[in-house]
Amino acid sequence: MKAVVWQGPEQMEIGERPEPGDPGPDEVVVRPGAVGICGSEVEGYLGHMGNRHPPLVMGHEFAGEVVAAGPGAEKWIGARATVNPIAGCGHCRLCRAGQENVCPTRTLIGIHHDGAFADLVRAPAANLRPLPDALDIRIGALTEPLANGVHAVRLGLAGQEASSAVVIGAGTIGLVTLQAALLSDIGDVKVVEPQEARRERARALGAHSVHSDAESARSASDELGADLVLDAVGLEATRAMALELVRPGGRVVCIGLADDDTTLSFHTLVREQITIFGSYAYTMADFEQSLEWLVAGRASLGELPPTLPLEEGPEAFARLVEGPPDQVKVFLAGAGRES
């Protein structure tokens, strides 16, 4: 079958990979109809992600049609579904508590084994959620990125209300985090983003105000600062900005992974009693909430671009390295491409 194969830093090519073969018990084979390119995959393409090893078929933001099913999963044959790419062990106390996203032995489609930038991909049946027949398959593929925002906001609100929030960054993850914050009834949600086109996109998607820098956001806020700050970038500078924008006793949720090592003012952290959370991916409950909002039309990333054929994958990755695209998301798909 045809696939987009990452061969090493900045080496992406169209190649042939073995088909998944007959699925095992409680497994299915999906023909992807739309697969989003994630920012983490662009970093992986550059060789900046140590959890990806070539040769690898990436692709974890996807939805499509089930074309084969193993014993116990036959009901899925012919169904349109979106796929949660995370699989925990199912047995440890974290998995039993619904925290499979931080299971020490978790695996992800497109990272630990071949993903959806291919004509076919194997997945656990338990990770599928059905899509309405009339739903645009690209919207189904947005379930995964939106779930990241759902999870981050849920962590930030756990046991503590927030009337104000700031989202740092208006790339895809920033925009889905914005959507999750708005849908969680936070009364004032600001976005900080240096690029004008992205600020306007955030405004169009419901941000109460948009700002080019921290000083502008702070001047438009309560003098104490925001109850909750969500960093969807992950640079040392944006993590420091989050401490600047949050109020004493407030919370910061770190989603972005641009930088690893970061120096922060721990005097500020301690004296202002700020809580910092790391937010990794999502749980199945977050994934289901994401899908519910998308199907209901309550969450959106605006107008979506056409899905590109797999053959354009290497060029698409190369373009994304050069700078942010005009579109909010780039989609690829092989034989199952619907748009």
C-alpha cells in the first residue's frame, strides 16, 4: 500500500509499506478519509522528537471507514469512525483510573507503530467512536486535536472555578484550547498571539479579545491577572509569560512542547502560590467530549481546506517547516480521501 514514510530529519517520501493484514481480536483496519498534520509531527520531521524513530509512517489525527475487523469487532465493518490513537495497558492503576494518557507503557498510532498517512491503518476497536454519516470526515479528524484543548482546560478548572483565562498562541492547539475554554463557560477568554492572521482567526472563533503581546493582555485584564493561563506554545519565553499573566493563587497549564529546558522564577511561583500543570494529550472522556462538541457544531476551526492526496505529503511537510500555513489545518489522505 502507499504511505508517506519519514526516513529521518527532513526526509519524507512516498513509499510502499506492507498492508496491515488480517486484524486480530478486537482490532480493525481503517481506510483514512482525512488525516491532519500535527505540529508535533512537523517537529518530528525535523528530528526534534525523540519518541519517533525512522522509518515511520506518522499520522494520528484521523477518521475514516472501517474496511476489516477481527473477532469481536465485526460490528464496525463499513462504519465511519474517528480514532483515539492512544492505547494504555488497561491494567495499571492509572489506566483503571481513566488516565490512560499517562500510562507508562502507552502506545500511540503514528509514533510507536505506523500511522494513518497511508492507504490503511490498524487500530484497536475500543479506540473507535462512530461518526454520523453526514458529518464531514475532516471534522471527525479534528476530534483528536480538540481533545488536547478539552483536557488542558479540564485540568485548569479541576476543583477551582475560573472567570478569566488567557490562551498563549493561536496555532491549531491554541485555537482548540480557546474553543474548549469558551465551551467551559469561562466568562473572559483572551488570546496572545504575535501573528496578525492568527489573531484574527482567534477573534473569529470567539476570543473575547486578542493581543499581540503580554503587556497588551495584562493591561486589558483585572489588575490581579487571569485565573487561568494556558500555554499552547511551549517556549521558555511563553512559559515565563504565563507566570506574568496569571494572578496570585492562579493556575498555569502547559500544553506546548517547543522547548525542553526552561528557567522560571521560582520565587514568583512560590510567593504567589501559582500552580503549574503539565497537560499531555487527553483521556477517552476528553476525546468523547471533543467529538460531542464537534458533531453538535458547538466547536469549530472555521473553514477547512480540501484534503490533499498522500503524494503531496512530502511537499506539505516541507512547506510547514518554512512557516505557519494560511490554513488552520493541513489534511492528507490516500485511497479513502473524501474531499
